[in-house]
Amino acid sequence: MPFHKERPLVVQNDFCILLETRHPDFDEVRAGLMRFADLVKSPDNIHTYRMSSLSLWNAAAAGVTAEEVTDFLERWAKFGVPAAVRQDIRRFIERYGLVRIEKLGEDLLLISEDVDVIKEMVSYKSLRSYGLCQVDTQTLRFSSLHRGMLKQELIKLGYPVEDLAGYSQGESLPIRLKMEDGEEGTFSLRDYQHKAVESFYKEGSLRGGSGVLVLPCGAGKTVIGIAAMGRLGCATLILTSNSTSVRQWKREILEKTDVSEDMVGEYTGALKEVRPITIATYQILTYRKSKDDPFVHMDLFNKRDWGLIVYDEVHLLPAPVFRMTAEIQATRRLGLTATLIREDGREDDVFSLVGPKRYEMPWKDLETKGWIAGVECVELRVPMPDHVRESYETADARQKMRCASVNPLKLDAVDDLLRKHPTEPVLIIGQYLEQLHQIAERTDAPMISGEMAHEKREKLYSAFRSGEIRVLIVSKVANFAVDLPDAAVAVQVSGSFGSRQEEAQRLGRILRPKSGANQAYFYSIVSEDTKEQEFALNRQLFLIEQGYRYRIESMNVTTKRNEEGAAAK
DNA sequence: TAGCTCGAAA
DNA sequence: AATGATTCGAGCTA
């Protein structure tokens, strides 16, 4: 077998791909890999990617062929691509579209040119309850009621169905987008926003009309959603993760379209309006009196003839909403998210019920184009003072994390960082209130936590925005607050177990373009040689996949130790 | 209709 | 596998 020492990839039999991070073509290769593989490990020198059935199916749905994947791997691999892997890639990619759903009158057809596949379907016990009737050797017929459930079941059996049964138009609602520049009839969408809408919906094509658009924080997901609504011109139900976001959607719709206020409804705990454009939280949909009781508000899906359902932050979509979504497969569905990763591993349900990935904008690409700031990511490791180390070692597994997270030496690290960035706006973000209170006391900076009234938060936000306050300390509220102002420096003093989403969300807080060098800084402070350090690694995965690199720094503590010793006496 | 407490969720 | 903080929505009170 030929050996190309200078190439950066090793393709393994187990579907893992190793990428040398120091290779000169690293960026190009990483960008290519992320079309069809997920990053699973990211130590300094070698990143491990893994192809999965789902990552290949998403690629296939985006039109990537098996040849493109294997040619790409072949071009960069040191030892070529093992024949078995090559074969499996082909097998997986060709699975997408091997079975498709089409419409026939009131019923639907499951069609495959491969008669053996149809034979296989008929033999599956788990498919019996969907009442599949054989029409001919290539076709099965079933009731449209089962469209979603069947797709969900089939993906589990390894058949990602291509759904070409089309959609109902829904109640018509002309929506004109307000023009920001002079040209008649155009709306000033950024180039990639336009492409994203195009890849979701193509006029006159059965392909598209449902699916997920993956865009970084700050890429203007709301604008894209609104543009899709304008394109389809129909009654729309928008589901989102919290009530601040509900108001944000409403504000932007009124601002960017000619839709009048009485056409836009909020469906939340406080208000129960059902209007041609309705915005609801996931939480109200999943509300029930107690376990085993029915969902009180789930019929919002049927309260109007929706032509489009927008799932904002689709990676947070709760299980009961999946169930409902399975029943409304004839309605167009648009998922918006910064990451397809779900911490609960239900990515295949997103694929079969909301739709495949239609578009993905890597964060680094936005940075290159100047739409977001460049970020220097640093993992700052601090040692633990001896007495803390002692209680860490003796603590049981559940207390270890907390012990490491609230390491008092982190306070010194925060001081150092504030000295290092004496003029830029700084957000300090953490998970334990006690720790944040300590920092607030030491730095004399205001702190916002969940118990603070929203009115008071607003005041602090605007003081921070205007520069009156330079340092702001925030608890987990930062994960939800859409109106939290942007900063140039984020210091994460603690975070929850391994939440990749949270890390991404927090980094998102400093991405807005900066004047001057357009540079921001993200510091993650962790206790050296602890569980926390391990979890930090997992948290970073998603951002590393997006092309960010963490630089590891250790705090110089000889002087700190002495101070600590002196203070103890 | 605002302000409160409560349980549930992720 | 798991923590702790937070938010939401309902239901009660006045």
C-alpha cells in the first residue's frame, strides 16, 4: 500500500478518521470532514472524527455523493481508505433515497426500486402496525396518518426515507418583507442567509420544504425564519425555547415585514392568542397537570391550518413535541439551530421528523467574512491549594466536581485576567452562586442571578452596554438571556458537566463584530488534574469542531501560594 | 391583573 | 451517570 507521510489523515476500519492538527492544510481538511463526520476527540496533536450513519445521511441529503466522500478521504489519507470502509460509506450514502414516500390520493406510497428492500419491509414485525399493503414488488401503500411514525421507525431499521409526499399549503397569509435598501421587492438578506432559505425551499420542487438550517449564534436565524415565511406566504406557528425569545420574534416580525400587529399572536403562560402568525414556547406545549395527564396545549398544532412550523433551537425540542410532530408531517417544517448535537442523543428523530440538514454555515466562515469577531480561546489551568486538594481527594464522586469548580485560586485567576484586559467589557460567567458572590465582592462588579427582577437586570444590561459598567458577573441566566449585551472578553469560572451547547452559547456572547482588530477573548478557568478538567474537554468539543482552538495556559502560582500561606497564619 | 408560591423540566 | 440554577406556567389571593 502506498504511504504518503506528508498527508494529514488516517482513515481507520472503525469509521474513525484521525486528523493531524499541525498540518498546513488543516483548515481545509477540517472544513471538508465536517460535511460528513463528527468530531469526537480533540487532544492537541490529533483530532478524531467519526462517520456515523446519520452524519453520512445528512451529507447525502445535502447532495454529497459517496464518490465525493471517498475521493476526499483518498486525497488526504496517508494510507488510503480501507476497502471495507469505502464499501460501507457507499452503502450508507446510497441508503438515503433508496426508499421514498410519495403521494397517491389520500394514501401514501413507500417505494423502492430495490425489490429486496420491499420484501424486507414486509417482513419486519415492528412495521406491522402501520398497515402496509403491497401494491406491487416495488410499492407498499399505507395511510397518511402513519407518515411520521413510519419514517421514525424506518430510520431505526437503517432506512432514512426520502419524503416526497409534499405538503399542504395551509391558510394563506401574504407577507411582504420590508426593504432595507432601494431595490424593488428585495430584502437585504446576507448572501448566506439567502442561500439558507433557498436550500430549505425550492419553488416547485418536492425536495426541501422541511429540514434544518445550522447557523452560528449571531448569524441572524430569526431573519432567515422570517424570509422563509415570506417565501411561503402562509399562516405560521413558531416554537421557541423561552418567552424572551417569543417577544424577540414578534418584534422582528413587526419590524421586518408589513404584517400588522393584530396578525401576530403570543401563546405563552401570560397570553393565549392564536393568530395567523403565532409564537409559542416549547414549555407551554409540554405542560400537563402531572405525569400521565394529557398535554393541555398540544392542540395548538391543530388550532389553525398552519402552512409552516418553525422550530427555533431545534436541538432543544422536547420529546412530546416530537410525538406531535410525527402527526403533522404534511405541514412544512423549518428547524433552526446552532448545533445538531442533542445532549439526549435523539438526532435521528430530528432527521426523520423535522427533516435532514439543508444548510450549514461553519462559525469560522462567518469569522473570515467579518460577520463575527475572531476569538482567542484559552483554557486556564489553576492548581488547587493543598487543603482543597485534600478535600477533593476524599470527596465522593458527586462532590468532586463542585469542589474543583469552586477552587478559591480561581479568584486570583480572575484578578489576573481583569488586569490583563483593563479596558474591554468583560462578562464573568459561572454556575455556582456562592462562587459568583465571592467574585462580586472581590471585584466590586455587579452580579445578575435568577432571583434578580427583570427590570433591574435591564438596567444593568444597559449600563453595561453604555460602558458605565465594565465588568458584569452572570449566573446561568446568561444561558437564556437573549438581550444580554455583547462583551469582548468572557471568563467562564465554572460550567455544568459536559454541556457543549452551553459552551457554544457562552462563546456566542462575545461574537458580535468588534471595532478595531475585531478580536475577542474566551477564558475557561479549570482546576488542574481534576474531573473538571476532563469535563472541560468534552465541553470544548463542539467549538473545536467549528474550528476554534483552545490554548492551554497554567497560572503561575508560586507567589499566590505564599500569599495563601501568609493569609492562613 | 399583578404578585406570589409551587412543581416540573432539561 | 450526574449537579444546581433557572425558567415557565398554573393557580391562588386580593
